[in-house]
Amino acid sequence: MSKTTMKDIAEKLNISINAVSLALNDKEGVSQELRMQVLELAVTMGYSQKKLNAKSILKNKTICVMIENKKKNDKYYYLDILQNLKKEANIFGYRILEEYYSLDHFIIPQCISEQHIAGIIILGKISQEMIYQLKLYTQHILCVNHSIPYMNINYIITNDFLGGYLSCAHLIKQGCRNIGFIGDIEKSSNFKQRFYGYRQCMINHFHPKKYELIYLTKGIEQAVLNNDYQYIQKMLLTYRKMPEAFVCVNDRNAAIVIKALQYNGYKVPQNIKIIGFDNMEFSSHMTPSLSTLEVNRQIIAKKSIKRIHEMIHENTIPETIMLSPYIIERQSTQ
């Protein structure tokens, strides 16, 4: 059986033997994209050389991005972060392998179990037990947008409490006093923190009693997932007096609330003002366009790749990086 040579790899990729040599020996002179193609092909074709371990080189340049199954079709947020991670990873000389996981039936991805990666970035909710399992293979684990307060690992999170507070404060500046909140706070710790921020802002400005706060949380997330605006429309009808404005836990909630309000004969923002969270792509194309809060997803990606690069190459200690959101004002609060 003949051995694979650099010439074989070069012919397969239609490049020079010199380019193959530079890539295999991890030297400058070829693009990162081409380097990865050469390394992957070398491993696939069984290229072997005593002074070279292509698998080892490939491993040191590979990051696994794990995304919760529920976020698989979330092209407006999580998949947008994924695309930005790939761009940033290329700048730092890494490739990204994406894997999807289930909270209910968690299985270690093969690229991790076979130790083909240098680090892991997790997008979405994850449990303590799952972190323990992943730590058997690498200590280079970074959680994005979700944290476990009692686990000392690396996180990049949004200051959701501040986000809820800023949303409410923005509506107050617009002249609103009677402000409600909409979002299923039991479905996400991020949602709950946004609610706490809204509530604290109301307490600081108006000193309301608990029963005076208007918030709609029960069954909202399921209604949003099912695009069931009629459920929300009926829930809104239970209020004797509608608020002047609503802080919504995210843009999807805000969009369906606007639809429900319009069904009930209200105009946004003339009768009721609405603010969302996340600045999803559709929020600027709605009628009315949606005011929202954002932590720039490109910044999230930049911070994530920079942090995991430090974890891989330096002697670091666990760190939590908290990013502050900012308001993007559009028609729904004007």
C-alpha cells in the first residue's frame, strides 16, 4: 500500500507542494482557510511523517461550539453569534466545529470525546452535570449567555438586570408612569433578571406596592413559540386598565404583543409603547419598527474567541465577562 505524500495532497487541492509544506508545518505563507483544508485532508488521507503530527496541529487549532438544540433554527440570534464566532476564529487561526446538544439527552460530541479539540464554547443553557462531563476532556470551557453561579468557570454574559432597568427607565423618560412587563420569567434566568431590573426601576421611581405592578408571565413563552397572539390578546383583556407601556423580555415577545394589542384595537406607540430586547433582524422591519436593547453580537464573538485563546495559551483563572446592553430607539416608543 503506497503512502500518501505531500504531492498527493497538493494535487487533490490543486495547490503547490510548497503550500502544502507550509500548512503542514504550521508556517506563514498560506491562508488560515487553506491551512485547515490541508490539515484535514492530510488526516483523512492518512498522511504520516515522523516529525509531524497533523492531528495534533489540527486539534490545537479547533474549537467546538456547542449550541442547544432549541436554538438550532434561531437564525436571528444564536446562529448569528455562530457566524461571527467563525469570522473571529479565522482571525485567530482557529476553525470552528459546531455541534448541537439536548438538555434532556446529553451526549458528548464525538469531536470532544475523541479529543480532537482545544476548547469548547457553549451557546445556550447547560447544567452542572454536563459541565462536569465536558471537564473530563478539557478545562477550556466558555459559556456564553448562560451562567451557573456556583460553578467557577469562564462566562461571557449580558447584564440582563441592567437591560430590564434601562428599558423601563427609557419608557419613563418618554413620559410613561404605568408600565407593565411581559415575558415568561420561569423559562430563563436571563428573563428573570430582566424582570428584576424592570421592577427595581419602577420601585426607584414610583414606589409601587407589589400588587400595583402589572406583569404578564404565565404561558407567554409557549404562546410566542406557537405564534399564538390570540392567547396574549385574551390575557391582555383581563386588565381593567391597560398600562401606558410594556417592557418585553425579548423582541419575539414584543412582536407578538404588538400584534395582540392591534387586534384589540390599540395603536403602538400612540396608545401603548413597547420595547423589546436582543435587536433581532426583524425588529427594524416591523410596523411600527421596534425599539429594543442590544449587546452587539460581533462584540460577543470577539470577546469569546479572545478569551478562549487566552485559556488555551496562557495560565488563566476563571473569569466572568459581563457586557452591558444599550438602547436602540425606533418607532414603538416614540
